[in-house]
Amino acid sequence: MKRSPKKLSEIIEKWKKRKKGYFAVYTKEGRRFVVPLYYLNHPIFRVLLEMAQEEFGSTILGPLQVPCEEELMEYILSLLRKNPSEKLDIGVLSTLHGHL
């Protein structure tokens, strides 16, 4: 059975409506990360999703992929685990743009 393409923005909005849970995201190399849904509200993750949309388009078929390497994803997730507030250093966002 074939899956139909879905709008990334629609998927994200659907996920944001859930109060708790997780979603999977894949890096360039195909490594899978399971991430808490509340990370979707964080500026760093919003930048990742915007960059994914720029690189892969606004419709997706299959798993959500972000245009970064697994080492950078591990770093981002470690920062979010240590400081999940939205007040992370803005320098991290500019570094993110430089590495993707």
C-alpha cells in the first residue's frame, strides 16, 4: 500500500497538539533519533525543521529527515536535555546554520 505525501507543516501541527509523546527524526546518514514532542516548540528545533523543509520540500513521504549529521544532532539533543528552556544561547542557532 502506497503512502500519500503529507505537508510537513500539517504533521508538525498535529504533533504539537499532543500533550506528551515522542516522534522520530532521521539524520542525513539515516540514524534515527526519538525526540520528545515538546522539543518542537524550541527555537533550535524550529530551525532544523525549516532547514529540512528548504532542503527536502514541504511535503514528505516517509520518515522525517533533517539535513544534519548525527554528531550535530547528538549535540543539539544534549543541549536540549541540559537546558530545555527557550533561552539557549543564540550563538547555538548561528552555529547550527553554519553546520547544516
